Amino acid sequence: MLKKTLAVLGRLSGLSGKSMKAKCTAVFLRLAVTYLLLLLGLTMMQREMLYHPTHDMKPPKAYQLSMDEVHFRAEDSTLLTAWYHPPREGQKVIVYFHGNALHLGARHKKFRTYMNGGFGLLALSYRGFGTSEGTPTEKGLYEDARAAVHYVISSGVPEKDIVLYGESLGTGVATQMATEFPHVAALVLEAPYTSVVNRAQELFFYIPVSLVLQDRFDSIDKMPNVKVPVLFFHGEADAVIPIEHGKALYAVCTAPKEAKYFPGIHHTDFPWQQLAADMQTFLKKYDR
């Protein structure tokens, strides 16, 4: 069958069967080499593709934020920067885990809105982001997050008054922390994904992503182990992390839960005052 096909193609192209076979082999080899180079590039550059930190972060006052810049070390002694604002009396403290790009200063409007709503806020700058030392990895981000929660607790805030808040990539960090700190007030997930592997596979469907990806952030596998109340926020027009990811996470969550979906909202343009109000209502409803 192959010989007949090559013969037909050869006649159409003016090449002999042998020449046609050689040409097809050459094309196949070029495609194979290109694919292997693409796979190698993804393997070697995957963290550069996943993490996009910036380092031009100024102190909180430069963004008109009434927050203190604080420093503490992760388990591996990496020195981290965070911004802290104490809560109003009777309010919770949000421990905030940001997304995969920029730095804390890029989120100043959101922070201001949440603080104006009465929340305390500890916003962590992951290793390699802003002025924090180190290089980001999944394991490293978990160490950073752990240190941030312990910092807040050591400052006199009971675990039951802490809200773990994840934004985009940070939802995977927050979910992991919720499995480690089972007495926090709540877990809040803004634009969450099922796993980095799943989202990457959707984008690079022609590559076996699961075989090469190191930092996986498998929230879909961890969510059934989360026992604290969970509040989901997702924009229905989100093209970065489609809302189907948030709905899939919601479906496997066995803890008390609510989801707020926003028509016309994309990945980062949420109405922050509405989110702050929704969090207050949710926390009062599930206050433990």
C-alpha cells in the first residue's frame, strides 16, 4: 500500500518512487527534529514560561498603602518580603498569595479596597518576585507561604482568624496551605485552575506536558482534602484560566462552599468592592 501511494505521489510530483520516499523521509526527519527541539525547549524553559516576576517594587507608601514592609525567612532561609496591615477589631486577616506575574505593587488597588473593608492583610512576595530573594519553584512557593502563615500567627493572630486568599497561580498555593492549616477561617480562590498541568495541556495539546512539567500545582487532587469553607470567584469571560476550571474545582470540593461567577469579567478586572463584601458575608455565614 505504501509503495503504491509513493508511486502515485511520485507520478504527480514528477519524482520516482525512490526519490519520493527519500523526500518523505527527509520531511519526517525535519518534523521529528523540530518536535524534539520544541519538547526540549519546553523542558528547559518551563519555569521561565510559568513565572514572570518583576523587581521594580517600591515600598507600600509609594502606592499610598498604609502597610508596613516586613521580612522573614522561609524554611530554607530564603529572605522574603511581605506587606502587612493589621485588621480592625473583630475582623479577619487575609494572607494573600499573588499570581505568576509582576509584584505586589501592581495589586495596590485591590489591597486598598480590602483594607478599607476592615480586613487585615499580609501580602506575600514569593521568592524571586519583587525584593524577595531566591528563584520561584512550586516547592519554594509552598515554603514561602508556610512562612507567611506562621509569621501572622506569631504576630498574635489565631489561626481561626486567618483567611487564605489565592489569586490565579496563587490559588494552588492557597489550596495547599488549606490542607496544612485546617483551622483557618476560610479559603478564597480568585480565578482558580484545576492544575497547571491541565491548563498547560490545553494550551500545548501537541506536547505530552504531564511528562515534562515539574511544577504541577495539582489543586484538583488536593481540593477533596480541604475541610475549611471555600469561596470561589471567577470571571465568565476569563480566557487565561477558563471558568470551567473553577467549576471543576467547585464540583470536587466537599467543604462548605459558595461560588460567585461574574458575567463579562476577565482574569484580573473583578469589582473589588463586591468581592470584599462577598467575603464579609461568607465569613459571617461560616464563622467558626
